[in-house]
Amino acid sequence: MCTTSVAYSYLPSWTPGVVTSPQIGQFASQIDKVMVNARLNVGIASDRLFVIDHFQFQLCHDLSLLSKNNSYKPMVPLPGADGPRPNLSSGPHRVEVINDGSFINMDGLQTVQLRHGVWELIWRNDSPSGLIICGFQLDQDARRNDVILERGFLYLTFPVWSTKELKEQQKQKQMAELKYKEFETERNLQWEKLKETPNLLKKAMHFRQAAKAVEDMDNTGFHLMAYLPSEDEVLDIGANYSDGVGDDGLLKMVKTGTLWSKTGSFRSNDGKQKLIGTASLL
């Protein structure tokens, strides 16, 4: 199971001096007409949440601010493009909502209309992965029992990897896992021998050898790779995923992300950011 930290998949880091990846324009240009089917899990505690299903939208590369009647649509602010480090962002791009999400409460089937969607790609230089952040406006509260999804600006954040980098890191993880399991077996063996022998000197020897195996397990770095998603935990996105032209330039978006809200300005960091729940790509 992918254990991408909530903090990382929630908001980007705005550490001063950080620069954007020179490839961000290339990466962002590959994301066009990407269809996304999402499930929104509103609530943090498992016994107090409701699920919004059937939310379908498309990530488009262009940014059109004109509605069908040629009036200007309001712009949902984004933490990168409208935040303290806009240089880390690809800039805003359009989200086309294809199907509203829905849920069932005591009054029957309810739809959740998320409007004025935009997305951005954030990618720090020398980082193996970035973030896709989608912003929407919810005009009225959605309620199920005592759980409320409050109106306002809502955001979905998903980690995204380059295919090449993810494959290289997964290979390193597989090698580290093999060594980790080898030392784990040695630790278990020494622990069993320690319990079986009545000899105190041998107990001490097996304890030292078990401790050495634990140290070797830590030195593999395998435990530090828990955040790395497996192949079944990511979706192919980017220009090449639909036309089958090799792997170069492909991006992989992690299927598990976060759902959060923001009041106030990103640039001045007033208002409040609130983690609402999780988002899953289907």
C-alpha cells in the first residue's frame, strides 16, 4: 500500500530559494484531455464520513476563462500560481467537469456541483516527483447525517512521478527489499537460537548477532522507501499514454490524494487551510 505522507500530498513546500524543475513546461504540456474518475471521501474518522462517487473531470492544457455565454468565469486561486512561489507552478490550466459527483442521504440522491475547475503542476528542481493540484468552487454545502462538506474553495492534490524516475526508484526499492528480507531472516534465526539455548554466553552472542542484523536492515534504506507507489497504485497520464509511443515523457499520477479547503489568500497565508478527507482515482 502506498503510504505517501499526508503532508506531502496536501500542500507543497515553499522553502525559500527552491527553484522549479526545468522540465515542468514539458511535463505540463503532456497533460491534455486526461479523463479522471474520482471518489471523494469526506471526513477524517472512518466512522464519520460520507463518500461522493461518480465525480468525473478532464484535465485540459488550455485555460479558457470564457463561459458558453461569453461571460468571464471566476478564477479559483491555486497555492502555486497564486502563492508565495509562483515560479514553482506550471500556471493554471482548465478542468472540464464531465459528471457531477453524487451521494445518498435521507432525502435521496444528491449531486455535488464543483465548478470553475483549474489545475496546476508543481515540481521542484531535482525532485523525483511533483504535485498535481486541482481547485474547484462549491457554491452550497453538502451534508450527510452530521458530516458537512462546506461551500468554498476545495482542492484535490495528487503526487505525480515521471515514468523513468519511478521505474528507477522502484528498482532500487526491490533491491533494498531483497537485502532487507535477507537480514530479517537472519535476525529471526538469531532470535530463535537465543530463546532455545540455556547457555548465557551463547544467548549474548545470538543477541549481538540479532542486533547486527537489525542494524543491517536499517542500513538498506528500505523503510525510507515506504512512500514509493507500486505500479498498481498509479495511473498513466500524459500525451503518450493514449497513443502508445514508448515510455519517454510519460507521467504517473498516484491514485490516492487529499481533499482540503482554503479560505483567504495563498500569497499572504491568511485564512485557514483544512484537511477534509481523501480523494481516490478509480
